Amino acid sequence: MLILLTGATGFVGSRLAPLLLAQGHRVLSAGRRPHADARIGFIQADFAHDSEKSDWVARLTGVDVVINAVGIISETPGQTFAALHTQTPQALFAACADARVKLVIQVSALGADDAAVTPYHRSKKAADDFLAALPLRSRIVQPSLIYGPEGASSKMFRTLATMPLALQFGASPQPVQPIHIDDVCQAILALLKDDRGPRSERVALVGPTPLPFTGYLAALRRALGLGRLRVLRLPSFIAHLAARIGQFVPGSPLTPDSLQMLERGNTADPGQTISLLGHPPRSVNKFIVDRDTARREAQLGWLLPLLRIAIAIVWIWTAIVSAFVYPVDESYRLLERTGIPAVLAPLMLYGASALDLLFGIGSLALPRRWRHWLWLAQLGLIGFYTVVIAFQLPEFLWHPYGPLSKNLPMLAAIWLLYELEKDPVKSPEKT
């Protein structure tokens, strides 16, 4: 069959595409950039703008099946729930009906039902309902939390599971029923072969048993080879206050909408999943295969930001102490002993303090793609200070509190950040 797969470079689509090829299907991807697999055809499309049926009719020539795997978990400028989850999918589905596509599989979300209240779930539900009403065969796949080694939410949950303390936001059980990405893909493949049942059907894809959200984190922690998860339960009013604050923090996973979805729960009967797979879905304790690698990656997920914050505090505190706390006359005398003329001492003192402050703010605020230059500048400055002070102010080199020798772990920490934040070099094949 010729299958049009939208969202082919996304979390679900990138896993599903090679499996479709392995089963002998021809695959077209529709999106803003081609799939990495050269065997997959490409149709240029933009879900943020292609919201008319006429945008899609010509693209469906000869297509037997359409699988829509486009989805976002939060809105950004230019990418809204209304466009990506509702308007463009509706246009695509209407074009499928006109083109007499044999089957449409819509990857939706568990919770996109009559009880939906968040924009995420309501936007998914609007597209689901529109598809279900069309005169064509359709399956609306509604998975619970999907776990995959490379998934952004999965990485976040693994990171949370390795931290010394987990937070439970409120007193509700917050049940979830995570399912592995491999089981989701196998269930979709099974739907391609199943021509029985009603014209349109909603299919819940869930793991074998529900778990409280903190229970999910505890299970991941055990699978990573760590000890018992310690949980701090926050009262509901504090949880909701934190969520309201979180909505103003870019990239924050805690917002009023995410808290509402968590409190509502995300579970279903696993019967449909078992029927499609022919066996029970994978349990959480079998999600993680390479335990040591996953544990290190998860721990670095919170240790590296902690290290970056600590380094920023050192720079900012040094700037404040140098400019406002330490006696100015003493600072001038130290500068003169290093060879700085007295007339330049104020400029050097306050200029160095300003640079320290900029380094601290930059450590917190600069995007990752620019921070490698920042780390190199910090390494150079600390190295320069260390050499000059060792020769010009040798009492600091031999001081029992080690004010100069403590630069060594600072240098090592910054070098660690420099190395781990570098972008990997692309292989010639991928380039």
C-alpha cells in the first residue's frame, strides 16, 4: 500500500516509518523537512498553514492510507493547537474522503473526549469528532503517556526519577498508564491489517496497569537501578500556585493545563491494546534496556543545570563582593602589586566586576548554542588570573584555605560543561 505519513520526523512517526517500509509498504512523508531515510518519499507541507481541503487533494493521488502523527504538547509562536491539531487535520481528512482513501489513522491522545477541558485535549477531540463523522474508514488512536528512549517527555520523567526528591503536586492519585513506543507502533501496524469492526472507532492504547504518577517515577527509578523514591507531597493550593507561576516560565512542564491533565488521570481498559498486540503491552519495569547509559543521561539531566547555576552564582557573587563589599583600598593595592598602574586600578576593578557579572548572567540566560564560547572565555579568564596571581601574589598560592588551588575544580567544572554541551559532529552519511 502507499501510505502518507504526516509527522514522519516526530516522535511516533520516526519510529513508525521504518516499520512500514519493513512490511513492504511504500511511504510518503508530508512535512517541512524530508525524513532521514532516503527510501521515504517527501511531500512539502506545513501543518501550521495548509488548512484548506484544496491544499491536500492533489497530494493524495494514489494514496491508500493516511496516518496523521502530527502533534505538539505546548504552543509556540507559529504553532498552535488550533492549526496543528484541528484545522489542518480536518482539511486533510476532508480531502481523504474526496480522494476515497481506504483508511485514515489519527494519532490522538487519551483524554480527548467529552470531559476534555484543556486546549490540548479539546483541539485533538475536535479533529477526532470531525474524522469520525466522515464517510470513510478511520481509526482514532488514543494513547496514554508514550515512553520511548528518545522522547522528550520520557527523558524528563527519567530525570525526575533520578533526583533525590520527587514532588507530588496535590493530593489526587494522578493515575497514568504509560505505554512503550514500540507497542504503540505495533498496534498501529495491526490496525492496517484489521478490516473488521465499525467504519470509525476510537482505540485506547495503554500499558497493562494504572499507576499513580509518582508510582510511575518510582518504577522508572527501580528500572534505572536506583533505590526507593522519596516523595514530598505539596498541598493542592501550593501546587496550583506553582503551576500558575510555571506558565510564565519558558519551557516549564508545570502549567495549569498540565496540572489539570495530571489530576484528571490518564487511564483506560487495556483490552483493545492486548487484542491488537496479541499479548499484554510492555510493563514499566521493562521500558529501560540500557540501564547504565539511561541512568547517566538522566542524572546529567539535572546535575548539569545545577552545576551551571552554581557556576553562575560564583561569578555573580564575585562581582558583588569585588565591587561593593571588599575594601576598595585593599583591592587597589593588590592590583598595583600585579603591575596595574594606580591610574588604571578603578577601571580594572570595576571593569573586572562587570565582566564577572556578565559571565554569571550569561551562564544562566544564554541559549545552549552560544554557551560554548562563554565557557571558553571563562576558562581563559580563570586561567589568566591563576597564572598572574601565582607569580605576582604568591601568598595566595600557599594560603592554607587554598583560594587559588580551588580554581582547579572550577576549571574542571566549566570544561565539563563545555564538552558535554558541544553539538555532536555529524557523520558523513548523515550529512
